[in-house]
Amino acid sequence: MSTPPMRNGSRNLSSPPPTPPHIRRSPGSQVPPPSPSRATIDTQYSDRLMSPMRRSTDGSQTSFSSPSSSLNSSLNTSLNTSLEYSDRFIPSRTHSNFSHNSNLAENASSNSNNSNSNTNHQPSNTAAHPPDPPVQQNTSALLNVLLKSELLENGQTKDEEGNMMRFKSPREDAQENATKGFVSLSPIGSNSHRLLSSPRKTMRKIPKVPFKVLDAPALQDDFYLNLVDWSALNVLAVGLGSCVYLWSACTSKVTKLCDLGPEDVVTSVSWTSRGTHLAVGTNLGETQIWEAAKCKKIRTMRGHSARVGTMSWMGHVLASGSRDRLIYLRDVRSKEPFVTKLAGHKQEVCGLKWSADESQLASGGNDNKLFIWNLQSSQPVNRFNEHTAAVKAIAWSPHQHGLLCSGGGTADRCIRFWNTLSGNSLNCIDTGSQVCNLQWSKNCNELVSTHGYSLNQIILWRYPSMTKIATLTGHTYRVLYLAMSPDGSTIVTGAGDETLRFWQVFPDSTHKSGKSTHGLLFPSSPGSVVR
């Protein structure tokens, strides 16, 4: 088929392009492909740009549409189709501060190396320059952070998520926008403002002196007696000679409960858990039950052949220990003189305490032994023989089941901790003086101990580290008696110097819950607990 003639000097597209006159080719050389023109490039680019990739209805083939048809179809279906994204994600690195974090890491490592080299090459001067107190250290740390924030813009920053890559830019809250305003009169920046407005942990201040001192004439200086107890109704019972006095912490009213006469002496007192009845142990071996509100004796129980120096309540069951080396468990509702008799100590029983769950009874004796009893057996389930002096101080932890602490006398001077469930010894602390009493805090994991020879002091401990929180002094004789207020914040101590001293040592119930349980019987201010 012949080729039609060309008009107006145009050439056929199938024929090869003419060779420029200035290029000479050899007879066997190949013709290079033609270079695309500007119009061809623009047309191809617009085709790729405007024609989206569309799949056919069967999903197996890929077709391309012209620019005009693609544009019309995209306009028609833009409201009905959802956007499709690829699986590649490029995080926003605007607020990542990689260089800043890298510098912090390098500075920290260099500081640690410098500190190690200084400690290795420089002598210690701790004795010449004692460490600053905690309050001064906290103030210095806050000042350093504030100066960093203002001068280096390297202070407190807003807490972000723990991801290394950020998926979106953080929003600025209203408070930050307000502090960044141009009309702000604050001399410090937003970071410093946030730092200063953040809550700070306040340190608990423990007064070194008692806030109340009462005279207690004829208060005996006898290590084996227990003559002070504080009831759940905020009434303090004190045995003075042959009499028992009740002192109300709410009204400061003093009431004489009983007088045993010239032939007998009060050797121990113990309130029931409700604080309505008081057990009084005597030198003649009697155990009397008194109703405090009516000052009426309800019952007298006999059985011991020597003085009753310690007692402890468990519901309606009263445990009493005596110099006759016996422990009687008495149910005050029963007509029998005692329910169970426990024998195991070789000398006087001077310490008795029921556990918080009332399942175990701990007894300490002048034979340096500590026994653990339960109601199912008349033999001790645990025998601890590590003490080397009389064991009077006994206290069960209200925070951990089966945790018991005990203190030894002058020859021992140690506070020991026991796991009564496994029968193991946990820890031993040498206090340096006779341990007379121990008491756990109701509201925090702390305990207080009172001491006799030779320091006559009161020590507040933090458990389990057993670091000293405070040391209180004031008594001139052995601090033989200890009781705690119903709210758990105040303790009262008694000594042979015939004084009762009230100390604010523990946080009250608001320390944990944030809600005060103070009422008519539990005033909120320390000075109004007793007046």
C-alpha cells in the first residue's frame, strides 16, 4: 500500500526523523533515539499527576485513565470514598529534643566520672564539713532547678508520653498559654511558674519537748509493772499506790475509780477494746473488773498466788501474767475462775500482748524467754531464746500479719523482730540501753521505744530500715510506762520521776486517708488532746 503524500511540508510519523546537517554518521552507525521535546515532557507529567491509579472492579487488573476522566471521577466520588494511606510513617521530630537529651546523657556520664575520680583522689572531710540538714538541701535543689529553667531554659518540662517518636504535636494548655502572654507581669517563665506552683512534700516536724506534763505522785519505779493505759474513749487510767485514777483527755476531769486499801497495791491496769471496763491487777494476785462510767466493781477473780504485773484483753477473754510464773486466760462471762492455764516460764511473767487478729498471744518473762501461744494448745507454738535479759517490751505490728517485736532489759538492750508464722528471727537492733516498752503506730509503719538505764530516752524508729527519726528526752528516771491515744498520734510516758508526759510523735489518721476522723473525743489540734 502506497504512502499518501504529505501536505504543507509535513512528514510521516512512521518515517525516521531527518538527520541534522551538521552531524555526519558513518555508514554502519546506529541512529540515537530522539530527545523528548518540552511539550512531550509537560504532557507526560500532567498525565502522571492527574490520572490516579484505579483498580478494576474485579481487583485483579490495574488501569489508567486519562486526565479529564480521572478528574471527573475523583470529583464525583470524593464524598463516598475514604482516604487510603500507605504503611510508611514519618514521625514528627519537632519536639523530640534529640540533641538536648544527648547532651544531658553526656553531662551525666562526665559528672559521674568526675565524682568517681574526686572520691578516689581527694581525702574525705565529712567530719570538718557535716552534711546540710534535709530542709536546706531541698531548698538548694529547688533553687538550682529554678536557675537552670530561667538562665539555660533547661528546667521543668511538661511530662510527655514515654514514646521516643511523637505521633502528633502536643497541645498547650490554658495555663501555659496564659503565662506566655505578652501582657504577663510575672518575672519568671512558664516552666518556672509550673515548678513553683507544684506541690512540695512537707517534712513532718516532731516536737522535742512534751506539750503536756501531769504530776503522778506515788508512781512506782518498778520495771515489772504496767500502771498506765489509754482507752478507746480517750480516758487515761493510772495506778498510783493503792488507787486507780481516771483522767479524761477531753475535759481534763480526774476521777478516782477505786482504792484497794493499805494492805494492797495496784500492779497493772488494762482497758477493754471498747474502753468501757477496766481490769485492775493487784499485789495480792487478784484481778478486778470495774465499770468505768459508774465506778463500780463488777467482779473479782482469784487464782494467782503472787502479784499480777501484766494483762491483755482479747474480746471477753482476759490474759493475766503473774510472778507465780503462770498465765491465766479468763472469760469474764464465765463463772469459772479461769478457762486455761498456761505454764512455761521459769520466772515472773512481765509482758503479755494479743496479736491484732487475736489468734496468738505473746508472753515475755524474767527468764529471758519469749513464747508464742494459741488457743488450741496449752504449749507454746514458738519459743525464742535469743534475748539475754527480761522481756517486758512486746508489740505486734498492725500492718503485717505475724510480725512481732520485743525488747530486752539492761543486759540485752536489743530490739528483735520475729516472724511468728515461720518462727524465724528477722532483725536485731542494739539500742544501747534498757528497752522498757514498744508501741507500733496505727497510721504508718513506725514504732516508738522507751528506755531506761542509762539514757532514759524515747526513740522513734522507721521500719523496716530501723533508722532513727527522733530522740526525745525529758524524764530523769527510767521511762517504764507507755500508752497511745485512740487516734494514734499522741503517746503518754510515765517514769519514776512521778510525771506523765504527752508527746506528739505519730501522724494522725488523716496521713493516709486525707479525711479527719477527729470528733468530740479526738480533737484535731495537738494542744487540745489534753489540757
